[in-house]
Amino acid sequence: MLINNLQNQNSIANKFIAELRDVNIQSDAMRFRNNIERIGELLGYELSKILDYKPVKIITPLGECQTLLPTDPIVVCSILRAGLPLHNGLIKCFDRAENAFISAYRHHTSDTEFEIKVEYLATPSLEGKTLILADPMLATGRTFINVLEALKPMGTPAKIHLVSVIGSQPGIDYLKSVLSDDIQLWIASVDSKLNEHGYIVPGLGDAGDLSFGSKMQN
């Protein structure tokens, strides 16, 4: 798996990440969602640089010109519910993409142990397409793996890109150990560790709750 990390660049994404993490700012749910959306746009822009393009003639009011336009048939798939703001940012870049949605959540079997459950899925065919799979928090990496497994019956994508806002180094190392080299990860920041509950440290908390409010636990 190839890793593209915006943290290694001087980028306005660093400001948005700082606001997402800041306990004095993140209580503003609209601003929190907007920052994730803006990071999605930035990550989508970076990803767009490695798509396939072809020259196309454009007719203007005063003549014609030639430009390069992307040719990849894209499906943007978001992991509910935290992935929705990230999804919105990505489709601002890829406005003709097809859309898919899948639910994945932690079902705790003890205080520190959990399994990832995948339930709801709505997707077009993925056969031969470029799949962009979005989840703002890459903690253990198990959610991405379980979701990719659940998507297999929907067709084999020509390309797969994973998009996250913040990830943990252990989770990224796990993905690198199980995913093929042609899959790419696009991420805005990487933290060094997970705590005993499998949460990113320092991280930012629960992205779903901060975006949409707290939920009842089942």
C-alpha cells in the first residue's frame, strides 16, 4: 500500500486538522463538519493528480481549446455515519462520481475487545471502476478491511484509494501488511499510537459524535 500523507507538506490542511483536534473549537459541530469536508476536498485534489486523463476539445464563445479531462469512472463510498462530511468534500472534486454508502461500527465484546460489524450497504457496481473509500478515522485499520471484504460481491475495482483525515501508525502498518501494493492511502495526519481501547492518540475523539451528536450505545 502506497501512503500519501499531507502532514509531510506545508498545507492549509494543517490548520483544519488543528481546529478538528482543539477541544475549544471542536464543540462547534458545523465547523467540525466543514473542516472535515474541506480536508476531503484537499485530499480529493491530491488524488486527482494520479488519475487517467485524455485530451478533449472545448468550444468557447471565441474559439476552441484543448484540455486534459479525467477518464476514470469513480465510485465514492463512505463509511457511515462519520464519513458523510468527508464524502461531501470528495464529491465536490469528483462531481460526476457514483456514490455508495456502507455502515460499519464497533461491537464491543469487552472493555477493550471489539469486532467490526458491517450491516447496511447501497452501492452501484464496482466492476472496473475507481473506488474511493472514505472514513475519517483510521484507527486499527480493521474497518477498512472488513468493508473491502463486504464490497467484494459488488465487482472488482480497477483501482482502490482509501481516504482518511487522521490515522494511527499501527493501523497503517496493519493495512500495509494485508493490502496489495497498488492500493493507495490518502491521509491528512498520522498519529503514533493507539490506546488500550483501540482509539487514536492524541487523535480528536469520536468523529461521528462530534459531527452529528452523541448516540445511544447498543
